[in-house]
Amino acid sequence: QVQLVESGGGLVQAGGSLRLSCAASGRTVSTYVMGWFRQAPGKEREFVAAISGSGGSTYYTDSVKGRFTISRDNAKNTVYLQMNSLKPEDTAVYYCAQRGGVFGSILTTPFGYAYWGQGTQVTVSS
């Protein structure tokens, strides 16, 4: 059984930083595309960042480029999202997700991901 557990969310002032973690069990985070999505109240779930199965490729939505960094620690079977220069518009529930197929392509649609965590709240105050 695959489980993804996010942590690291919280309340931070604009300009601050947070690091989200996604600990996986039941499957490795390597060889599968791992992604981060977020959902603000009243809005659809949107893509934030993803890392390829090999770890050699990353992809970010335009609004977080240069501020967020996705990374992976295979030994800890954990994926991270380092978020710097946070803005109030970054406020959302952040979800970790994993694609189902081995070495699949990075996708930005949530429908391409088979496994999801429960989410962690990030609130950025102005």
C-alpha cells in the first residue's frame, strides 16, 4: 500500500521560507515522477513542481520559478519542496503526489498522478 505523508506546512510572513516534506512508504520515490500540487479555497488544484524518476529533470509552474525548489532524498524516500520568498498568493493546501508508472513523463495535470498525500496547510500572511 502506497502512502504519502506531507509535513512542514505552517504560518509564515510574506518573504519567509518553509520546507515541505513528503515521506513515502510502500513504493520508492525514485524511478517515479513526484509532484507537488496546491489548492486554495474555492479554486482548482494546481500544479506547482515535479521531479522526474531519474531526478535529472524538474519542472515548475511559472509563478514559483526562482522561488521554489523540488528535490529528492532517495535514502530517506522523501521528496521536498523548499519555498522561499513566499507570497500571500502561495497560501493553499499543498499535496504531494506520485505517478503510477515507472520513469513516466512529468505531467502538470493532477489526473496523471495515482497516489496522493493528505495535504499540509501553508498560510502566508501579508
